[in-house]
Amino acid sequence: MEPTLLHPCGDLCGAAYTPRNAFAARAIVTDQGPLTGLAVSGENEYLGIPYAKPPVGSLRWLPPQPPAHFKGVFQATHFGNICPQFQNSVGPLTGSEDCLYLNVYVPNIDPPANGFPVMVWLHGGALVWGAGSGYDPTPLVEKGNVIVVTINYRLGFLGFLAHPAIDAEGHLNANYGLMDQQFALKWVLRNIGAFGGDHKRVTIFGESGGGFSVLSNLASPTAAGLFKGGISESAAYAEFQDYWDPISVVPLAAAEPVGTLLVPVGTSIAAKVGCSSQSARCLRATSASTLVKAESDTVFPFIDGIVLTETLNSAFASGEFNRVPIINGTNHDEWRYFVATEYDLAGHPLTNAEYPAAVAALLELPVTYPLVQYLVNVEYTLKNYSPPRGYHVSAPLALGALGTDWFFVCTARNADLSLSKYVPTYAYEFNDEAAPPFFPPLSFPQGDSHSIELEFLFNLSAFGIISRLTPDQQQLSDTMIDYWTQFAKTGTLNSEGAPNWPLYNGTGGKFESLIAPKPTTELDSSFDTAHKCSSFWDTL
């Protein structure tokens, strides 16, 4: 799941980009040849570097291929194309299949003796939209003295498709977007030393669909050795509830001919785009726009037997994953984002009378279903969600709490419980209720909803968001940047000046509450109780 109203990089997608008083940066020699970028105050930027051959024509739905060598000095001074997508629910289709580019942001200071730590950002967007160019990591680069790499990867049905005609071709299949991410990480390992980076200290981090990608790479045997740590923000999804486990990340044998509630049937996708012949030739001849228009709101990776060999839930529970330190967390009011997009911003704010139907729609169940009635009348009854002064309806708050606990929070806690048995695990909840909202005023307070923490880590001007942090929030931002970059440097979270963040050690353990101005440590038991995890959601 991912918000659909924020543009992933606005006018900067593929456009000439000359930021604040830019000059030519020093030349870098990569294994593709020499390149130069832009020197700006505080950092050097190398933008739009092709890390793979364009996956077009006969290369559509093939694993990424090595890029061509540069002819002369490559000018890494503007972003590459974004991958085909809708930037919002009513906007035009944008992007190009020629989209496998990355951007490297380097502190404009001498590197330490062992090189700068490296953080590779996997953008969000439910694996169907977004681009690395939407996220300016300058705050992390300049305050944390780390190199940040942002990447594009194939999205939607162009990045994640299980179809028998293609899967029978004898190559790695289905998880093309994950293959792209891993191919980009291999590029980083080979080349980041030329930028002053330390290839032995690469951390992957991402939010929502990008955070789910972090967890997917954690579970992927083919990602072994490509990174030394992972940070996953708001990304556990319902994958980590036992009753959802069989219907999100599924084997090809299920996805190709049968599908699930969350995974469309590969053969049905082909028929939908006009390929009744079910041939790979027809699918490769179909326009990108036709394929994107056929997509649902989100896609998932597949169990293909090589890139992913089992569900993420199973991999983490069994310990069969890439064992590196991990930060995993959620926001306190995640689902309010989706209440906003599905109701207020769609022109019909949710009323109290409509609440039972909204719960049923969220869970895709009839209103008369006993679980819906129990949720509406007992666990998430409206009387427990009185609106604050200035607001008049409880339903958005109750639905927001239900969706948050069910889809994001209790699932993240389940992932933490599994991961912490095998690797150093740091758990958090972002708890700044007064975080600057993304949306205009709604019928309910937006709170600390899905993706709101990104403004505390990145410059989001490409989304039309200018920083509006208060002094207390800026202090929290600085602390979060210190945590994230300290983790990239050492694999731990504690440094002089930052509040202590203890390891999460399961039931009875502790997590960090990221609240302005100074984070605090809280008990897992209070988190568990507040979000009804052990008492309800984990019992279904």
C-alpha cells in the first residue's frame, strides 16, 4: 500500500537539473568508464547513471543485463527516466521502460581512511510507482557524512509478472524488480570505492513498498553479501500474519494459473491486455501503457525458487535469511493516510453511519460477517475514538486505528519477534502526532500517518513539500538522521549525544518511540496492548 497523491519526482524526472549554485564535480572512473557530476554546497551529486542495459524490446521480462561502456566522459548531471507509472489516480501515464538509473550523493569532504558508509535507498510506491529521484538525501549526506545512492527499479507488471510462457524461457523470472535492486547493489559494490565509499559498509533502506523490498532482499538468497544492514519503514504489511501469509507472496505455480485475493492470475493479465494467445511474443509487443493501465494498486514478489524460495514470514521464522542487523518500525497512525485518500480526498468524507460498511470494505468481507460486527461493536467501537476539539466524526479515527493495527503494526511486531531471535533488531514507532501534514485540512486530524516520517529524513521538495518542521521536530529529525547514519556506520544505533535505543529482544523487550523533541524508550508490552496485537490480531 502506498499513497497515490504525491508525485515521485515531479518535474525533475529525467529533466535537466541544476541545483543550488552547481559546478562540475570531480571526475570518477567507474567500470563503465569516466563520469562527472555536479558539485553543490556540501555535496557532490552524480545523477542518472545507467546501472543496467535498458530492459526494452526483447529484454523486457529478462534479468537485468550489464550496461554499455561510456563513450567519453558521461555527464551525470540530470536524473534518468522514471519507470512507467501513473503519478496519481487521475494524472497521465509517465515514464519509460528505459529507466534503470541510479544517483550517487557524496559528502563534499575528504573521506575517512576506510571510506564513507553507504546507504542505498529503495523508494516506496507499492512496487507500482515512484522513483529514486523524488527523494533528496542531502540531510543524511551532509549531517551524517554518508554516501546515499537512490535507484529506480522496474515496477508493476513490468517488474513483477508470473506468466507460464515467460517463466518457461529458462531465465530467472517473475521478480524482475528485485533483480534490478540486487543488480544495482552489485554496481555499488564494484564502483562505490571510486566515489570514496566503503563497499564493506552498505546499508539498504526504504519505506512502504521500498521497505517491503528491504525485507524481501533480507529473505532473498541471491541478495546474500550485497549489504550489511537494513532499515525498513512502514513495510511489514499483512504478510506477517499467518492468515495472510499464503495469499501475498505466493509460488509461481499459484500465481500463473490461479492467483489469490492479492495476486492477479498471470494468464488473466495476458487476456486483459489483449494477448489471448498467451504467448510471450504478444506480451512483449504490448505497450507499456496498456500493461500499466491493467495493474492493481499494488504488486508483490513471487516465490520463484531462486530469488525467493519461501514467504518472508517463513524465512524470518526459520532463520533462513540474510542475517544482518535490522531497524524495523511503523508510524502510530499509518492507516489515516488511506482513510484520507479513499474518503476525504475522493470527495466523500467518512461518516459514523458509514463506519460498518467501511470496515467491511477494508477487510473485503460482508457487513454481516461476525468479524466485522465484532470489530465495529467491541474492539474498535466508535465511542472509544472521540474526535478532538474542532472535529466532529469518530469513524475516520476508528477506521484509521483498525487499519493501522491490522495491516502495519501487529505485522511489524511479528516480524520483529522472528528477526530478533537471529539478528540485532531495533524496533521503533514514529509518534509525532503534530508532524506537518501532507494533505489539506481533512474531516479528522492526520496525525503521524503513513510516510509522514520521510520529511524528517529527506528533502521532499520534488513532491512540492517544503520543510515545515518546528524547532522540536527539527531536533527529532537530527536525532533520527543520527540514528540512521550511525547504523550505517557501525551496525548499531547508539552514539554520543543521541538517546539510548536498546535492542529489541521480543516479548517483554523495548522499542524506541520517535517523538519530538527527544525519543523515549517504551515497553513492548505497552505497544502490544495499545495496538491489540496479542489480545486480538495474532489470535485470528
